[in-house]
Amino acid sequence: MYNLIGLVVLLPLIGAAVNGLVGWRIKNEKVIGIVGSATVGFSFVLSVLIFIEMLGRDVLNRAEVIDYFRWIGAGGLETSFAYQVDQLSILMTLVVTGVGFLIHVYSIGYMHGDPGFWRYFSYLNLFIFAMLNLVLADNFLLLFLGWEGVGLCSYLLIGFWYEKKFTGDAAKKAFVVNRIGDFGFLIGLFLIFVTFGTLKFEPLFLQASVMSVGEPVLFWITLMLFIGAVGKSAQIPLFVWLPDAMAGPTPVSALIHAATMVTAGVYMVARSATLYALAPLTLEIVAVIGLLTAVLAATIALTQNDIKKVLAYSTVSQLGYMFLALGVGAFWVGIFHVYTHAFFKALLFLGSGAVIHAMHHEQDIQKMGGLRKYMPKTYITFLIGAIAISGIPPLAGFFSKDEILAYVWHDGSVLLWVFAAITAGLTAFYMFRLVTLTFWGDPRFKEHGEHAKHPHEAPATMTVPLIILAVLSIIGGWVGIPKALGGGLAIKQFLAPVFERADRIMALPEHGVHAVDYVLILLSVAIAAAGIYVARLWYLKKPEIPGGLAKKYSGVYKVLSNKYYVDELYDAAIVNPTVKGSRKLLWRGIDVGIIDGIVNGLAKLVEIVSKYGRLVQVGVVQGYAVAFVFGIVFIIFWLLFR
Amino acid sequence: MTFEEAFVYILAAGAIVSALLVITRRNPINSVIYLVLNFFFLAALYLTLKAQFIAIIQILVYAGAIMVLFMFVIMLLNLGDEKQLRDRVTWKQMVAIGLSLAFVMQVIYIVGFGETDGMDAISAKAAEIGTVEYIGKELFSHYVLPIEAISVLIVLAVVGAIVLAKRKLD
Amino acid sequence: MFENNLLTYIIFSPLVGALLLLFIERNKHNAIRWVALVTSFVTFILAVVLFLRFDAGEAGFQFLIQTGWIEAIDVGYRVGVDGISLLLVLLTAFIMPISILASWSSIKHRVKEYFVFLLLLEVGMIGVFLALDLFLFYIFWEAMLIPMYFIIGVWGGKDRIYAAVKFFLFTMVGSLLMLVAIIWIGVHASNTVGNFTTNLLVLYEISPTIPLALQSWMFLAFALSFLIKVPLFPLHTWLPDAHVEAPTAGSVILAGVLLKMGTYGLLRFCLPLFPAATYEYMSLISVLAVIGIIYGALVAMVQTDVKKLIAYSSVSHLGFIVLGIFALTEEAVQGSIIHMVNHGLSTGALFLLVGMIYERRHSRMIVDYGGVAKVMPVFAAFLLLMSLSSIGLPGLNGFVGEFLILLGAFQSQALDSYWYAIFAASGVILAAVYMLWMYQRVMLGDLDKPENQKLTDIGGRELATLIPIAIFVVWIGVYPSTFLDKTEASGKQLLEQVERGRTMYRAAEKDTEEDTLVENRIDKIMGEKN
Amino acid sequence: MVSLNFYLSLSAMLFTIGVVGVLTRRNAIIVFMSIELMLNSVNLTLVAFSSFLGDATGQMLVFFVITIAAAEAAIGLAIIIALFRNKQTVNIDEINLLKW
């Protein structure tokens, strides 16, 4: 079965090629949709089969590298299209193909009637292809191919409705900001190659595992790779692209900008866990950046009114959480959170998509409210998602979030824990602010008369994926029930071989069940519950409170609702000076002014010299004769007196 | 100063004056007349050098044939006086005159300091080699090839002159 | 017999076509076009045969032809192909039919002369890549200038004369110095082996014996000529003008092949002939290359004219290639060779695309467009593909070259600094900025200009020019081994040749160091006495 | 007795007068006559040397020079006539076709 991993990767590419090359001739949306979904569906089925086979194998024998063909080979560099099937990659593959399949199905309904329907499915399939390359690659270069490939698809899909200017801007911004991260990633790759002489994971990590902790080159490698992750996973300071990326179709936001692509950074760090474990300084940076991002994004989310923007900042915040987990050395927890987050965040996005669909592309939550009665299925599923992300047991979010908090606590930094806990509370708060404003209360849009909106429940292709994801959001976390609650942490055991080297280096104490664990669990649930309660109180019962607060702390509110002016800062500090400097100084100044000036100046000089020089030869014969005589006189003179 | 010497000096002075007159006359007709005069002086000078044949040729060919051709052309073209001969002496002319003076100085300098030993008097053979007989013998023995060549050249020149000067036939 | 003379057939088959064209009446435009196309296609087939019969394991020259020519100074008709020139010959032969197709309808006056010039140009270009005799090389090098001069000057845009003269003079300045150096090295050979010679194979043998001081001058003379052609910052200003004014096919050939002659010259002549001087000047040239990468990208970013933008992007890309050459590692040199091909394909295709849209709309200004993707979806797809290839997206050809070059430069012991590669890698970011910004302003957004609404999508002939390029773009991106394998042995051998110069250069460097040390000591002693 | 130097100096002066004529006059015919002057001064030199050295070669050369002068005069005057026909002038300042 392992040999079929190539087919898992290839199927979506076939789908993309079919839809991309002949899709515009197939006028039938159903055919296009089925081609798009079925290829991903088959991939999912195949990966499930592989997964089952893996579970059947001996624990030590589960990982395998399937080498297909040579890619780039020159000098000492050898890379191939080779896929590493192991616990980590198969888990990611399952998430990608599984959630991807649901979103494909959902998109058939969501994108109905769009003139670019074929194009959309082609891009989406291409994305799955690239993402699978990313998670299955057995070397950093192939990972980079997937890494850039998903970036490209994200570019294409954000700018899918290219007639609007802001979609193009957002797409370009996403790509370019990602490229800044990729720059770091590339340098990281070079350093790895210089240090280890290979880019393949296994030999590389094997070599690394015997190196001593804290070696400078490892610090630089991991830092550079982390810069790549910062770009892809939208962390400080490169998070600015993700909220703008919401310009794309909502299923795209669900798939790419919530469930899969943005978690690539987390995956990559987890994959290189061995390296990171050897670089404690980088791990600290990862933890701090992660936490800062989590807090910052959560605070921005408090004030946003665009339903998708709230979810986007929530994603940024959750990604920060994942990096926090990685930063304290809990690599498996980071992946665990990626896995649960994929379910509930995809669910939330798809739910919001259903709402937007129903509200005829209205995204402002201040103009919604009371949708509960119009679209009950969407409401229920969305609510499940919100509860899951808030961390209320026994939904998925609780388990992963609780593990993160526990690890942070055991890491010994109370400060980190406090901020992480506050962020959890904020998360619960803004999610329920969203739920309240959208679904509860009275409608704030026109229900009757002209320009009235008539919200309606979404079609089955959209609701079925919602329901499936809702179920997964509930049960998805049960693979990681902590010991304190009598669970076995199945996912930890499953992933352990992947992180075995890193764990050995980190040597985190295997903490047993303590009273403090129960306290922590209770605390985190309490914080989440408090958040939910406050949100419900403020926005449902006493809507005057948030308004009052906003007025009272108008400065803070302004900063938050303007996202800390980060975009403006970047524009003023980097973008504008570069563009202006290039235009005025480099192009007009150096290129046209100095270099061409010198060139044309030389030409002018020749012209001027010639202009006077040619006066010697004006065609008057006597002039020539004078010169002639002069020559004679000169020669005689020279002969006489030399 | 013997009479002979005085005679040579007078002839020399005449040659120079007539030459100067050639290049300073406005009217080309006058120039031609003075040029003919100059040629006569030169012919006389050739005689003092005992070159009778050359002197005769000078009169016959130069003064007699060539200068008549000049005269003929000037009259054919009916040229008037040259304007602005002296009213505008350009810097180019100044330079030309200056250069020429420098040139003549140089030559005289060379002549003055040159080695002319054994040549302070006309050779005894001079009277012999200047005769028609001697020159004729030389021309048609030693110089027979050049003389044939030059005769061809003369023919070519005549044909060329006709071609150049004739009006178009159309 | 066929195989023995294969290279001669490849070089001169376009010439046969050009001669044939002379016998066709000048107003039979279609016949002229077809003859030109068929000729160039035949050349391409021959080049493919060459590619297939090429033995990748052999590092030296293959298909050698050596015939005497001017015996007195040992100038010969010597041609041969190795891994470095093979791909470039193939590229040239590949680009030509495409250029001819691209000129099918856009050239309307003096059609016959145009195609004759194109074919003559091909003779010159292929000759440059195959010549193994400095004299022969120089003749081809100059011979190719003339058709290009006329192609820009006669069929170009409105400032064509300025551009053509600028192009000509820039190139001329360099090549005259090169001629001096060719004579010089020939004279040096006569001191060493007894007779004046321009035989490259002989010169390769004696080159390490040239003293460093002499090598430096010759290197500079050669390098200046090549670097102008490349063009390296700050010798690049002829390029934007020439590109903008040239007709589409002219730009395609200019970007696709002509610029590569400079980088090829570096690899074939500068490095192996003057190995010690290479070490002396490598950091200077590499710094300029890195400046060129960033500078070209920044200037490209703010261009208002699409063609100029692509022209400046060439400056940036060629900076990568030069950096790769002077990094002197296997990865970088192979990367440079493959990147020459890549740049030829992707930038050539970009110029083709710009030419297509120019033919329809008669404007190259970015502001005149916007939202064109709506009316020209196929065009938009190709433009995106080629832009992405130019950006260096993994899976497409541009990445293979860029990555190998950067990797090679990063680990290069000769350059001995990470900073070259780090700064060069920032060009990767900027490439995304300028290409995507251009793409966004031209293709995306609202289709608000009425003249753009009537644009028609590309047709069959245009597709025929783009699809082959697209195939190669993906092929090289996914399975570059087909091409990289051919360059491996020759690249390795080149590095060995250059390596010989290292000890010489190090020794010379040490001498000067010791001299200064001694001087310092003397100064010290003198100072103590006083 | 008059010395050779005297003849040579005289000839130099005549030559220079011819040069001045060539350089300063605008009338093509007078320029032409000045050239004849220069030729004659050279002839004088040749004859003088011939007589003083007792060698006939000089006089032979003079013979040829005169022949050439005749040919030259014929051609030159023909050119002047042709020129005058085209330009209605013999002023050499106006005859500057050599400019290009």
C-alpha cells in the first residue's frame, strides 16, 4: 500500500490538469465538481488505507521512503521526488485530503454559477497536490516545492475574483510576504546543505542528533527555517497577509488559510524537531513569537466586524498557540492542535461561508443577527465550532489547548502560562461575540420590503460537510484525552517515534498525574466559560457595555480596530521608500542620470569634437593647400634642427 | 661686378618683379601678360646658364603655346576682374604668406649653408650639353622609353581635354 | 560522414536558407516566411540529433572538426561541442523557429531582408557557441552584431536608431579590446610553443604559464567584452533601450540567446584561459553581479513600460548567472548553464507575450491595460506561467537554476562568504514583487478601458510559439536531469582547469603580502635607528 | 661670376611667389598660373644644377617637366571650362564640393 503514496499525490494533479486544460470546454458544473472532488476523495481513501496498513505494522517499521525519480542533481546535491511515509506525514495527509475533500464538496454548492468554476476547482486540486508534496516530502527541497506551490495556489485563489482591485492586492501581498519568509527558508536550506551535505531528512537528522546542544550553526539554521515558518504561518511580524487573504472565496479561506496551508510552518518545525531541540535559543524565540502573535491577534479580533476577519485573526492567534507549543518542546502537541484546529476552524469558516452565502455577500456582523431561525443547521454546527475553539470539554479544542497550557506550565514559565490563558479567554470571548452578533438577538438587516434580505439555509452539498466537520470537531480530540482524565494520549504514542530523537535531546520530564493538572484543567475551562458568559452578557443582554467601553477607551479601541497600524507602518517604513527610492534614485538617478549620462555624454563629447574638428575640412582647396605647406615647412624645419 | 653679372642680376630682378605682378593683378589677362614676361626673363636666365635648347623650348612651348591656351580660355570665359583682392585679407591669407616666408627662409638657409664646393663656376661642359645636338642624342638613346611614355601621355591629355571641355552632345 | 560534419551542417544550414531566400521574389512574403521557418526547423532537428548523440560522460569536446584556414598564423576552422555549449546550441536552434513564427505577421515591410538577417544571425550565434578558435570565434562574434544592428535599426520602434547605435557601440568597445587580447595571447603562444596560434585547445594547455600580471590584462579585455554583452551592472544601459526598440523576435533573440553569449564567453574563455586572473577578479565581478541582481529587480519594479520591465529583469537574472559562474562550484556552474537556458525560455516567452499584446493594442505601457485576463484568458494563463517561471517557482525551470546558483554561491570556497548568496537571494523576493505587480496591473483588476474590451485571445500560430516553450519550462522544472547530466562532466573539467590558477594567484598574493611585511620591518628598523 | 647659390635662391623666391599665389588667389586661372610659376622655378633649379655640374640629366628632366606642364595645362584648363559651365564661376571658394 505504501507504494501508492505517489498516486495519492498524483491524483489531485490529474484533477487539476483535467479541469485546468479542458475545464473551460466542460460547461457542466457537476462534471467539473465531481472530477475535482473525486480525485481528492480517492486520495483520501488511499491514504486511509495506507494509514490502516501503518497501524498494522510494527511500531519501529512504520516509516518508509518511497523514491520515485531524480529531481535536481548537480555536484553534491541529490534530490528526488521521494515521499516519506511516516506517522507525522500520514496524519497530515489524512487531514489535508480529508478536510480538503469536504471543502471540495462544499465548494460545489458555494461556487455554483461562478463563471470561473472550472478554474476554481483546478486551483483547488493543484493546492492539494502542492500541500501533499509539502507534508510527504522526504527532503527539504521537495518540501520547498510544496511550500512554494501552496503559496502559488493561495495567490491564485485569493485573487480568484480578479476583477476587484483589492483581491489582486491581497493576493500579491500574500505571495510577496510569503516570499520574504521563503528567503529565510532558502538561507536555512543553504546552511543545512553546507553543514550536513544533504537535504534529505533522515540522514540529515541522524547527523544532527549527535551534535551538541546549542551549536551556533544549528541556531542559525533553525532561526532561518523559522523565518520561513513565520511567513507561511502568519506570525509576527509577517502576519499581515492572512487577514487580507480573506478576499478569496470562503471555502478557500477554510482550506488554505485555516486548516492546511498556514499550518505548514508548524508542520515544518515539527518535522525538523531534532534540529530545534538542539537549538534551545530558537525554541525560546519560537515560543515568544508564538505567544505574542496569539495575544496580539486575539486582541485585534475583539474589535473586528467582518465575520471572516474575526476568523482570520482567530486563525493567526491559534497558529501562535501552536508555535507556543512547539517552542516549549511539545512538538506532538503542536501537531495535535494543527489536527483539531483543522476541523473546527474549517467548520467555522465554512459556516461563515454559508452565512455570507445566505446574506448575499454581506460580511459585516453588525448587519446580521437572529440568523438562528433562518439557518438552523448552520447555526448548530457553527456553535459547535465556537465551543470547540473556546476549549470547552469534551470538544476537540479543549484537549489540544489544555495540553498546550499544561506543557507551558510545566515548562516553568508562569508568565507565558498567564498570557496563554488570557488568550484562551479572549478567544472564547470573541468567538461568542461573533456567534451572538450573527445568530442570536434580533435581525439587524431589512427583512421585508425593497432590498430586503431573505436568508436561507444552504444546499445539502454545503450542509453535509458542515455536519461532518461538526462531528469531527466533537470527537476529533478524543484521541488525545490526557491521563488526568483517564485517557491514554493515543496521538502522543502514535507520533512518538517521529519525535523520538528530539524528545531524547529535550529530555522533558514525563510528568505524572498531579493535583495541579486538575487545577489547570479547571482553570482553563473556567476562563473559557467566563469568556463565553461575558460575550453573551455584553452583546445580548446589555449591548450598551461594549459601546461604552469603546468610547471610554477610544484610543485603545482605535488601535485595535486598526490592527495596531501594522500595515500602515510597513507601507511607510518599507514599501514606499523602496518604490520611491527605486524610481527616483536608482532608475532616474543612477540608470538614466549617471550611467546613461556618462554614455551619452561621451557621445556628445565626440560630437562636439567632431563639430569643430570637421571645420578643418570644409572643402575649400586652399585650406588644404595651407595645411600642405605647413607640413612641408614643418618637415624641413624638423630635418634641419632635429 | 662684370657686365655679365650685372646682366644676370637685372634678369633675376625682372623675373621676381614680373612674378610678383602675376599674382597681384586683378585681371587675369594682365597676369598672363606678366607671366609671359616672366617666362622671357627665365629663358634669358637659361641662356646665361648656357642651356640654349631649353631656353628656346621655354619660349616656344611655354610662352608660345601654353600661355596662348591660357589667354584663349580667359577670353572664352570672359572673366572679369577678381573682386576683393586686397580689401579683405583673411587670416588664412596671412597664415599662407607667413608660411611661405618661412619656407623661403628655410630654403635660403639651406642654400647658404649647403655644400657647393667645386660648383662656384659654370662647368666647361655646359656649353656642349646645352646644344640641340647633345640633347637630341640623349633623348633618343638614353631616354627613349620615357620619351615614348610622355608622348602617349600627351596624346591622352589632348583626348582628355577634348572630352572634358566639349559640351554634352545631347 | 554525417556525424563528422554535423557541426558544420548546424552552423551553416541557416546560411543555405538565407541564400535560398535571395532567389525568391521579394513580394512573395509567404514563400519567404516558409523557407525561413523550414530552414530554422531543419537546424533545430540537427541540433536535436546533436543533443541525442552527445556523450554525457565525455568531458572534452566532441564532434571536433579541425581544418586549416590561414596557415601562416595558425588560424583554423575549429569547431566542437561540449556540455557547456550543447545546451546553448539547442536553445538557439529552438528559439529561432519560434522567433520566425513570432515575426510572421508583425513584420510587414522589407520582409525578405528581415528573414535573411534572422538566418544570418542564427549562423553567427551558433558559430559563436561552437567555435574553438579565437579568430573564428571573433569573426562569428562580430558577424552576429551586424544583422542584430539592422534588425533593431530597421524594424524597431520609434527610437530604434538610438538603440541600435547604442547597442552596436557598447558591444564594439568591448570586442575591440578582446581582439587585442586575442592577438596578445597568440603572440604569447608563439613565445611558448613556437608559433602564433589561436587554437583554443593549444591555448588551454599553455594558459597557466602566462604570468599573473599579463593574465590580468587579458582577462580584463576578454571579460569587459563579455560583461558588456551579459550585461553586468553598470554596463547594462544598452539593454533596456535595445529590448524596447527591437521588434518582438529581436527582443526574444536578444534576451534568449545574445545575452548568453557573454556568459558563455566567460565560461569558455575567461575562466579556463586566465585561471589566476579569475581568482583575482572574482570578488569584484561577483559583487557587481549581486548589485546587478538587486538593482535590476528594484529598477524593474518601477518601470512603466512592460518591455523595459522585462529587460531590467534580465539584468537581474543575468546577475545570477554571472554569480554562479564565479562561485566556481559544480552546483553553481551547472546551475548557471541551466539558468542560461531557463532565462532564454522564460524571458523569451515573456517578450513573445508582450509582442502579442502589443500587436493588438499598440501600447506597451502598463497603465493602458488592466483586467485583460477577462478577455484573454489563455494569454493570461501563459503570462502567469512564464512570470512564475521567471520568479523561480519550484517545479518550473527558473527555480532549478536559481537554486543551484545560490546553493553553489553559498558554499563556494572561492567566494568565501555567505553574504553573496544571501544578498542574491533577496532578489528572489524582489522578483516576485515586480513580476506579480506587473501581472496584477496588466491582467487583473477591472476591465475599465474600452479599447481593451475588444482584444481577442491568442490564436493558433501564437499558441504554436508558446506551447513548446511551456513544455520545456515544466520539463526542466520537474526533470532537469535530462539537461543537467549533459553539463556535469564539462562543468567538472572546467573547474579543474580553473583550479590550476588558484595556487598561482595565492603565491602572487603571498608575495605582495611578504613584500609589505618586509617593508614594514625595514621601516621599523630604520625608525628605531633614527 | 654668378654663383650657383644665387640661382638657387632666385628659384626659391620664385617658387615661394608661386606658393603665395596658389594660397591667396581665388581665381582658379590665376592659381593655375601660379602653379606654372612654381614649375618654372623648379626648372631653373634643374638647369642651374645641370650647368654647374656639367651633367645633362637636369636638362632632360626640364624637357619632361615642360611636356608635363603642357599636358597639365590642357587638362587643367579643360576642367576649368567644364567647371565654369556648371557653376558659372571660377572662384575656388565657391567650389567646395570636396566638403562631403
